[in-house]
Amino acid sequence: MSVLVLVLAVSAACCLGFGFVLQQNAAEKAPLSDFLSFRLLLDLMRVPRWLGGLGLMVAGMVLGAIALGKGEISLVEPLLATNLLFALALSRHQTRQSLGRQGWAGLVLLAGGVSAFILAGEPRAGTAVTDPLRHWLIIGAMVGAAMVLTTYGKRSRLSWGPVLLATAAGLLYGVQDALTRVSAIRFSEGGFTELFTGWQPYGVLACGVTGLVLVQSAFETAPLRMSLPALTAAEPLAGILCGVGFLGDRLRTDIGALAWESSGLAAVVAGIVLLGLHPAMPCGTPEPQLVTDVQRR
């Protein structure tokens, strides 16, 4: 494992975790009428705390993009999932909650699961699949699933809606990470001309903006402990699927390695759920606040 990729990915996770907490602090007070609307972003842009969180998230995405350009997506994605550890650290500072057994169990499961997956799978680069049909089948399945989740999330926005929206955003972010990797390869081969003559960078932008609307709508209607675990779990799983599916990433496939890889991913998801449900995570308000004037914040 490249030390540079490790540092970049963990730094990206730190920025993302801090950014998500600051964004949710502001988004939970946004007008409910902005739900799943681009107006939500326009209203939140007036809130300094949200802008600070957005800046951290963008910094995390940039660092993550650099890491993806230098390492395999199957290696970088599990490391990015540790953003929940940093989100919990900032939330603990805000709520003064102790870590407790649940926190330590989640931390051990998440860190141990990431380590087990990377050590057992030994992610390494291979030859990317050039067949466009395979690209579109995998990406189409991810985007289609995100659309279905969004549709059901819109119908139940005050119950399971935030979880469904966050999961949909995680799938889109996983696709975005894969397209970022492809864009980095195109740039290294032919510079800006090669980069912008392909559709991938525009796909990165579309996934990023759409995912941002979904995430902020989830943050707006529910506590962070409901939305962030789903977001954090869905993104690496989608990214790894894209990496192995068409980017040429290779993992060990013997029985022992597959068992450890599966156990590692299961531990990551379990750790994410435990940390996401930790009392230190902001619990928000029981009902989303109906605020007509955002500047009152």
C-alpha cells in the first residue's frame, strides 16, 4: 500500500466527516418546502456553518480524487468509509458524550473490517474493461437503484425516507468515485483535451450535485444518526463494485481470502451502524422545523 495514498484517503475521510456534521447542523433547520429541491442548496448557501461544511466536503472530495488517481478504488473506498470516525469525534466534542462500549465496538469493527478487507483482498490494479456495455450496465444499475430509492424516500420522508435518500446518495457517490478514477486516467494519458472530450467528468459533476441534494434533504428531515450510516456504507460498496466490475481492480479470490474480504465488509457495515447510532451523534429535532426565513438562523 502506498503511504501517500493512505495519507490522502484518511485526510479526505477527515474532511468529509467534519463536513457532514457541520452540514447537518445547518440543514436540519432548513424549510421543509425545500425538500429534494435545488432551492435547498440556495437557501443553505446563506448559512456560514453549512458553507464551512461544504468547503470541508469539497476538500475531502479533492483529496479523495487525488487518492483515486494514485491508487485502486478498491483500496481507497474502504479508507474513505472511516469518515464516520471523524464525524463521531466532532459530534462528541459538540455533545460531550463519552465513547462507551458501543462507540469502542463500532470503532474496532470499522477499523478492523477495513484492515481485514485490504490485507485479505490485496487490491491491485489490472486492465480496465473497454467494453462500454459493461460500463453502462453497472453504472445504470447503480443509478437506477438510486432513482428507485429516491422515489420511495420522497413518499416516506419523515420515516424511512432519510435512510433511503442517504443510501441513494451513497450509490451515486460510489459511481462518482469510479468516474473520477476514469477521468484521472484520461487526464494522465492526454491532458485536458482527452479529459473533457469524454463524458466521464460531466458524469462526476452530475452525480456530485444530485448526491448533494439528496444528502442535504436527508440531513434536513432526520438526525445524522439515521442518514450518515447509510451514506457511509453505500458509497464504498458501490465504488468497490465499479472498481472490480469495469476498472480492472483485482482482489484475491481464493476461498480463505474471499471469506476474510466478506467478513471485513460485514464488519465495516456493522461498525458504521454502531457508530452512526451512537448517542454522541446529533439527534436533531423530533420534527423538522418549518422556517420560512433561513436568515433567522
